[in-house]
Amino acid sequence: MNDKGHTQFFKKPVKEKNEARLVLEEVYEALKEKGYNPTYQLVGYLISGDPTYITGHNNARKLIGRLERDELLEEMVNNYFSQK
């Protein structure tokens, strides 16, 4: 049973370190090229899981679908804190 007084650790198998970063960069560029606001589209996708927030341009939707949303969020959080 879970002990509610202790913090649980979330660990996932590690994929290639830069895979999430590369996917995010490629998807960001594809969204930009199609005239979308990449930040809004990515947030919509990350919150809902709905792939239609991501364009099919340059296989962006297929690329982002290869990774779990938590992997993408982890990369974003790591990037944010590494810049402080």
C-alpha cells in the first residue's frame, strides 16, 4: 500500500537523451512554418493528448506521437531549469 506521508519517485526507462528535444524542435519548426503559434499548439497537445493540435507538415504529428507526453514535459522542465 502507498504511504501517504512519503514522496513517491517517478522513474521511467531512459530513451536516447536528446530524442525528446529533437522531436520538440522539429515539431516547433513545422508548426511555425504552417503559421501556427507553436507554444499554444504544443500546450493544447500536452494538456489534451489530442494529436490534431500538431500539424502533419514534415511528419510532425507522427514524430510527436513516438514519445509519451510525460517525456516531452520532462524535457521541457529540464530545459527550463537548466537555463537558470
